[in-house]
Amino acid sequence: MQTTIIILFGIIGLIFGSFFNVVGLRVPKGQQFTNDRSVCPSCHNQLSWYELIPVISFIIQHGKCRNCKTEISYIYPLVEVITGFLFAFSYVMIGFDAELWKALLLISLSMIILVSDIVYMLIPNKVLLFFLPLFIIMNVIDPLEPWWSAVAGGAIGFSIIAIIIIISRGGMGAGDMKLFGLLGLMLGMEKVLIAFFLACFIGSVLGMLLILLGITKRKQPVPFGPYIVLATLISYFFSEHLISWYVRLIL
């Protein structure tokens, strides 16, 4: 029974991951995604239902459009698989609890931001404003301990990036600032600080690696959203383990 539920959450995650791709790709361009049928971005051929099955359609079609044979971006199946895994992982870690809805909302926001920032280097205000009341409602239903940690987390997350923007004169974007403020509401004061330091560390290491491999150049703008997403999820699920490990390390 437990295995069946985990698989079910994984399948639900795959389906939602497909939807998050659509949201992340269309919202920054001001396109509708609620009524419009999906089309190939290259030939604009309307896609049939069997071309939209998460991951499976990509594999069957060998990663190409059935009509024009243009290669489909790997971001589609990648986000679907990651979302499916994270939905199932959240259930395994949390079980049926109010906290589970927080985790799913956090993952949902993260996946949309991941897509939009990678493709357009943009974190849409519409997405952040959509999730803001949902995060507030969840904190009312299942408040953090202490309750003010959510408010402090939001203020700290917003302020840290704001200070960096001022000092560096645009070294980070306003979207990152608003995103960290929103994430702070869900993570709380302690976890948002961990997420910030992790994002900086991951960004520095991977940034240097990309430069050494010649994938990016020095001073070339790169999206910081993916690093924030990875750091946020690590902090959300594993902050207690990280703190315990660090304490043992310094003692």
C-alpha cells in the first residue's frame, strides 16, 4: 500500500511537472496557458494528447517533434522527472500531514522558477504573486515555530539580496530578491539563511566549473534561480542534518 501511494505521488508529480513547464515558458512571454492547446514551439503544429504524456512521449518520439522533427528541449522531461521524484520524496519524508502541502507548494514554485529563469533569465512577478497568498494561508493553517519565524524569514530573505544589489550595483536581480523574500515565508528565519549561504556556495562552485569547461565566460550573466531552487530544497528537507553536521565539525 505504501509503495502504491509513493508511485501515485510520483505520477502526480510527473503530470504537474508537465504543467509547470508550460507555466514557466508561457507566463514570462505573457501567453495564456489555461485555454490554449499546446503546440510545437518550432512548427506551431497543435500537439495531440499522446504527444503530451510526461516523459513517455519524449522517449517514444526520440526527443523530436513528430511533425517537423525538430529536437525537443531536454528541459521538458527533466523538469517532469524532477517534479515526480520530489513529490514522491516529499511524501516519504513527511507522510500525510499539513506540512506535506507546504512541501508540494514549495516544489511547485521552485520548478516554475527553474524553467523561467533557465530559459529567459527571468523570475515572473505573476508567479510570485500567485504563490504569496498560498504561502500565507499555509502558514496560518500550519504555522512555523515560533510563529514569527516566517515573517522574519521573509524580511531577511528580501533584505539580504537587496543589500547585495545595492552594494554590487546590480550584481543580482530584483527577481532574486523578491523570490528569496517569498521563500523566507515558507522556510523561516533559520532555513532561509541556510538556503542563502548554500545558494552562494553552489553558485560559486558551479560557476567556476562552467568557466573552466568553457561553457560560460567571465562576467557573462547566468541565471541564479536554479541555484536558489537547489539550495532551498536542500535547506527545507535537510537543514537539521546540515546544522548537526556543522556543529560536530567545529567541536
